[in-house]
Amino acid sequence: MKPSIALSERTTVHRASERGHHDRETVHAIVDAAWLCHVAFTDRDAETGEPYPVSLPTACWRMGDQVFIHGSNGSRMMKRLASGAPVCLSVTLLDGMVLARSAFSHSMNYRSVVVFGQFEVVPETDKPAVLDAFMDHIAPGRRMEARPGDVHELKATTVLALSLAEASAKIRAWGPHDKEGDESLPVWAGVLPLREQRLAPVPDARTAEQGRPLPEYLSAWLQAQPAAPAMNKD
Amino acid sequence: MKPSIALSERTTVHRASERGHHDRETVHAIVDAAWLCHVAFTDRDAETGEPYPVSLPTACWRMGDQVFIHGSNGSRMMKRLASGAPVCLSVTLLDGMVLARSAFSHSMNYRSVVVFGQFEVVPETDKPAVLDAFMDHIAPGRRMEARPGDVHELKATTVLALSLAEASAKIRAWGPHDKEGDESLPVWAGVLPLREQRLAPVPDARTAEQGRPLPEYLSAWLQAQPAAPAMNKD
């Protein structure tokens, strides 16, 4: 029995419940495999005051049982989220198209996490460590080379933390499930797999001009190529 | 001058406005390059009635100036969206990590679209053509082979259309922009590119058993491999 995240009504997977996961290990692995999330919150029309939903992509990273985002203090989204507005954060990794023998049974393979809650503002004193973790997520080793943020840059940046306490994961990682009677149709069925591919680092003009070699920590970029999507037995 | 989508307050790109695009061609190309979107809407707590935002991933496709999604009639999300609730639909394609000489100037390359509006229910008579377009989006040619949806399957499926009238795109597709004074730092700077890679089709057990060859229309899957991300001049 893996350690589980407590279920709430809105994190209980109702549809295709065989895809639902609530253990921390699964939720963490999906968040860690992602570079970005979508954050949904409610905004209000400047003139009418009418509420409307907004969903924006932003970079994310995890430490412990929290997921973090960051942005400029001046950003409307950051201000709204820092105020403790209710949010829904989603991370989705697409692993392939699932071609069944009937149009209706087609599907997709994917790994996704949905989190409900409210962001908390990361205090000034904790920012350096949390932003270091972000850099380690993107390119481990890089923060030893790049110029670190100065006081003004840190002050201009809002860092927000969202607890993974109310999170759930969904995974589909198998071949087509045809309806009874369709299995014998003379149709090619299977999966068209997709993965996020890392391509060779491209130096900018000045780096190329200087003939600056690729730092050792960046050769890990290509070595850490994600494997082809997992495919469980049909 | 490309044909533009009318600007609204909420689709005007305020931050990093050099990344903003409002022409139809750009918006359409990004939606067409995506398999899925995130749809944000407001739901209400079953007990307290308190509103909260929800953002869920779902497959999407485009015809003309509308983007479509579909799902089971029984799905809570489909019911809510079919009622005309205000939504925000986002499509995000990540093209790479941008490594600048200072931690603060790091960024990401991406193409994204955000659409505001309300879904409309696609009438029963239009469903077959709209769902055909979905199949053509996933695997052109496949609908000539797979069993088409029957009356019951079509009836059980809700198909929803969202106008792209209130849409905007953001694109970042260039190298790092360092702050003045940072350009001379002895730091490797450039882009770690990412792309969605198509892997070879994997037949399911029965298809493999039968020795059924890959249909001609599916060999296009690998041939249509997306190019490496575009990189404009620094």
C-alpha cells in the first residue's frame, strides 16, 4: 500500500476510474516530468465585475509535497493568485494516440495531475532555495555557472507554493479497448506513441562566437532523454 | 497586414507584448499543432455552493474559426460546458528552455493560444462531419478503415464548439535576452530545444498476431514528424 493523498469529492476520479491514482509517488513523478502547468483561477471583468475563468500556462517545479510557480510582482495573475484565490492547477503529459477498431473507442494515452487549493506566497527568506530548486529542475548544475539573482531581482519576483494535499492523477498507458463484437473487425489497431524529445543544445550567437564549449552539466540534457512511453499489457 | 481577430481587454497581451499575436493564421496554426487543450470553467462545491475553478485537459481540434471538444453526455464537465458557462481554453506547445547568463533572465520558448467564450452544443445533424474532422486531425485516412459511430454512440457523445473570436496567441521563439552588463559574463547561453516526437506505431496484440500490415495512411504518422522548433534571430 503506497502512501495516499486523502480523497476529496473533487479529486475522486469518477470517469474511467481505472485510470485514477492518489498515491504521492505517482503524483510527484508526473509533476517532476513536466516543465509547465496550467493554472485556472477566477478573474473579474474590469467594467461589469462579472466573474470569468482564466487558465494560463506557466513553468512549475516541485519540492516535497508542494508545487511552485513564479512570476513578476506586476503580473495580474501573480497578484490574483497571491491573494489566496481558489485555483486548479493541471499538469498533462501526452503519451500517444490510441487507435481502436471503432471510431467511438479511440482514445489517448496520457499522464495528468489535477490539484485544487490556494497558493501561498513564499517568504523572501525562502525564495533563494526555492528558485535554486527551479534551476535544478531545468538544468542541474547550471546555478553554479549562471549569475544568481540579486536583491532587486528577487524582490521583483513573486514565488508561490501550492500544497499537493488535494491532488489526483490519471494515467492511461495501454492499447485500445474495443467493444465486444468489434475485436474481429479487419482494422489495424494500436498506439501512435508520442514523447517529448530533447534536441541538441543551441548556443546563442555570442557563445558560438566565443567558441565556448558545452558545459559538462548540459551534456546531461540529451542523456536524460525520456524513454518511450510506458505501455502496460492490453 | 494579416487578418486580425478583434482585441478585447482580456486577450490583449500586456506582459512581454512582443510575444503577442492576434492574426487568425497564427492562432489557427497553434491550435492545429496541438492534440489537446485545457478548459477552465467554474464549478460549485456540492455542499457549500462555493464556486471554484476547474481546469481539465481534453482532446481538441479546429474547423474554420471554431475549436471543438467532445465527451460523454454523462460527464460533469460536458454538462457544465454545454450549459453555456464562461470558459477559458488554453493550448500550449513547449519548444525549449532558454538559458540566459543570469538566473533571472532564464525563460522558455513556446507557442500558446488562450480563448475566452462559451461553448455551443453541436447539433445532432452536424456531429458526424465534426467528428470526422477530429479523426482526420488524429490520423488522416483512418475514418475510411475504422468502424464509424452508430446512432447510439453518436447520441451518447456531446460535441461542443467554441468560437475563436476572442482568442490571442503568444510565441517566444528566440535565444536568451540578457540584461545589459550580463552579456560579457563567462557563461554558456542558448536554448535547450524540445519537440513532440512521433514514435513508430505499436500494433496491439491481435493486430500483431494477425500480421496485419501498417495501413498506408499510418506511415504518414512518422513522415509528419514536426520539425525542430523554429528559432528566430536573437
